[in-house]
Amino acid sequence: MAAAHARDDGSQANRRRADHSETYLRLREAITGGRFQPNERLVEAQLVDLLGAGRSSIRAALVRLDQEGLVTRQPNRGARVRLISGREAVEIEQVRIALEKMLARSAAEHVTADDLADLEATVVEMHRRLEQDDRLGYSELNSRFHQRIWKMADNELAASLLATLKSQSIRVQYRTILQPGRADQSMREHVAILAALTAADPEATEAAMAEHLSHVVSTLRRAIATSQVRLPGAAASVAPEAVTSPLAAGANVAGA
Amino acid sequence: MAAAHARDDGSQANRRRADHSETYLRLREAITGGRFQPNERLVEAQLVDLLGAGRSSIRAALVRLDQEGLVTRQPNRGARVRLISGREAVEIEQVRIALEKMLARSAAEHVTADDLADLEATVVEMHRRLEQDDRLGYSELNSRFHQRIWKMADNELAASLLATLKSQSIRVQYRTILQPGRADQSMREHVAILAALTAADPEATEAAMAEHLSHVVSTLRRAIATSQVRLPGAAASVAPEAVTSPLAAGANVAGA
DNA sequence: GACCACAAAAGTATCGACAATTTCAAACTC
DNA sequence: GAGTTTGAAATTGTCGATACTTTTGTGGTC
């Protein structure tokens, strides 16, 4: 959440070398962090003095984010924060499930004592957070749990794809854990995954993960269905700045 | 390691000026088509008069291709055609399998008479090509077969991810179908997939696809192992242009 | 008041020039 | 002769200016 105006110069030898990738990361963070509304217009000139970078950096960052699926760009008409439709959200979840299943299996094939220790600790801590009704903390640990599995599976490509997908659907995902009753069930499912990993049983691990994620998805579907999402159809062309989205402020809150 | 989905990009090509996305497509084509060696340096100035586009277009295209995983860029040191390591090739295949399995299952759930007719025709034609020992033609039809399944599954995200992955590993994939005995087996496997789809049996379809792909991978592994790939370690810094790779000229030759 | 034409404004796309960095090779030192 | 320094060439990174496109606003006409 680096603050905006960081014009640190003032002298002639300005240019604090805000690197290309630096700009990209900051813009990305701003988008995934919810500093912009979905579908909000991203005007290059505005970003220039919001991020304190040159226009070419901004431009490059937008191209990257477009390719990454976080913004959309239309020729001569600029860039907007990409709005994930319900359909796309489902597609994302399907892909996510396919990859996580594969990684879970793979993880079970390479499991080490170290991994198990870490996962156990995470699960224990998750339980504690749950008792304190600290849902945000739970979400973070949930992320950690899954990421440890990714690491165990040792497939960087899949892990990075998953990370990208997650950033695309953050706005949607954060809903699940808040649904009534979901937390306890989620807890049980994680325990089951851990058990299968402890047994070093790829088949069972994949199955447990599949079970877990299918519940996440159905919860998600329910959440979307009930709390009718009011899409900003043709979003306000105004949307000046600092409009804080529901999840806003918080760090990445993962689906659970 | 980058994600990426091809955006729909409305192709309003009628632009006398070599459009931005036009440049991107041409450069992409040049890379996947094998006009550049893996690891070959892509000097911006050279690309400018090779493609007849402005430097900013080239630059944007390189950023995109970087994100897509087809080239790598180092700050101040330019871009190179990405060289897929053996490890990465395996990762790609794993992801590909996970996604294709998912899509196969999904396809079986939505199968229509039209789809079956098309698939059958494709398989018949594949058989014919095989008898004529037309391996290239077979490969093309193989691609077509799989793409039809993607379409049936109706998950654009997964399909576009698969397309990207395929373009990354083209240089590796083309080997499989040339392996002795592989062709006949491949044929049988496609028939099995078709049968499962005809029965509209998601479980069986996924299994058949998994079986098929696991064979593709093991064939691939064998092919890589035997024909010791001679990596251009620290690739020639010269590599002027038009150096044609083994598969070269041909359109996309898919693994079978 | 609704509709159209046309002008002004906002914003993106692209080019050229210059600055900064890396690379390569020759000259130099020990 | 091996290793190091220095300088020039090659190449990438960034900025400013300009051309082009889309959007917005205004006034006239029926």
C-alpha cells in the first residue's frame, strides 16, 4: 500500500529511478488492493502523477496488466480495471480446482517431515484464529496453507498461474469465509487434507483437496447469488479516486 | 512463468499503419514459427526494420510476449527468445494435463450431436493421414481434435491458457509423433476418448484423456532423453536472422 | 424539446532525440 | 602473459512533442 504522492525529488538531479517493474508492482498492488473500482477508468496522465513515474513506465505496466488479465485495454480508448463477470469467476474457479488438485497430488508425492510440521502448525493456528473469530487472520493462514502445498509440489508454473488467478478474483473470493457455517467446515476440510498428506497418499490428497474446493465453489455460488452484486453496468465515468471498495484496505483476503 | 490469456482483441485490421497488436502478432508468429533460435537475442533496432514498425510498437510487443512467457527480458540488457528448460517443459505438461482433464470432463457434460459428428470426422481423417504416413497432417488434425474439445467445454480461460502453453512448448512437442510406434497408439487413444464422449460419460472421458496425455508425456520424456538436446549454452551472440530451427517453417505442430 | 452538425477538449498512440547502461576490445600494468 | 583499466560502440530506457481518435459540449434547426 505504498502511499501515492511520493515525489521525492525537488532538486534538479531528480529521478529517483522509479524502475519499470517497480511501477508495475505498485500499480498492480493498487488494483488488487482495491484502490480502484472494478471497471474504473485508468487514465495514463492521472497514473503518472499518482505513481510518480514517467508515462512510458505506466504504459508498459498497463500492457503487462492487460496480458495478466487485471485490466482491459481498448485501442485509443484507454484502460480500465477489469471487471470479472460471474461467468469468468466460474471459469477461474474451475481452472483453479484443476491446478490445485494436480498440485495436491504432486505434493503428496514429495512430502517431507518439514512440510508436515509447517502445515500442522498452520492448521493449529488456523483453529486458534477461528476460536477468536478472527476471520481475516484465518484467511491469511488459509492462503499460507495452500501456498505451502504449492511449494511442496514444486511446479513454479502452476503456482504462478494460481497466484495470477487469485489476484483476478480477489474481489469475489473474499466472500466465502464470511458465510455462516463455512468456517467450521473449512477447518475440517483442511484437517482432512493434512491427514492425507501425512499418509503420503496422493490419491487421497487429491480427493480431499477436490472435496474442499468444491465446497468453496458452491459456497461462492451461493454468496454471489444471494447478495445480488450490483454491477456498475457502464460504470461511472467520473470515479475520481480514493473510492474504497468493500474489501479495500485489507491485504489479500483469500477464499477459504 | 507468466500467466496470460489472449484477450479477444477486436481485430479491426483495416489500419494502414501497422497497428500495435499487428506488430505483436507478427513478432509472436515469428517466434513460435521458429524464425528465431531459442535464446537468440532480440535487438529492438533489428526488429524495427525486420517488422517495419516503430520502436514503441516493438517495445510493447516485447513486454506482452515477456508476460506471456515467450521471451525473457532483463533490464538494460534486452530481450531474448525464451529457452524452455527440460524442467519447465515438464511443468508445462503437468499443467496441460490438469487442464485438459478438466476440460475433457466438462466437454462430456455438454456434448452435442454436432460435436460428435465433427470429432468423428476428424478421427476418420486422422486415420487416413496416418495411412498415408502424413505425420504433419496428422498433427494438425490432432490439434483440431483437442481444440474442439476445448470449445465444447466452454471455458475460455482454460482454453486460452492451454493455447499459451502450447506456444511455449512447440519446439519440444513436435517430437512425440515422430517416435516409432507412437502414431498407432495415439490413434487408438483418440478413438477411446471419442467413445467416452459419445457415451457422454464425464468420468470415462477424463480418464481416457488422462491416459492419452500420460503417454504423450512419457513419449516426450523418452524423446528428450535419447536425442540429447544440444542446448546453445551461452547462445551465440551473433545469430543474425533467418536462422531456421529444426521444425521451422511449418505451422504449429502439436504433440500427439 | 428532440435531433443533428460541428467545434473544443480529453486522452491515447507514435515518433524522435537524448540519457544511461552494458558490452567489447584495445591499451596498459605487473 | 594474465589480469585490469579505460574508452568507444551498441543498445536499452525515458522524456517531450506531435498526430490522431474518441468523447463531450454547444448552438442551430425543425
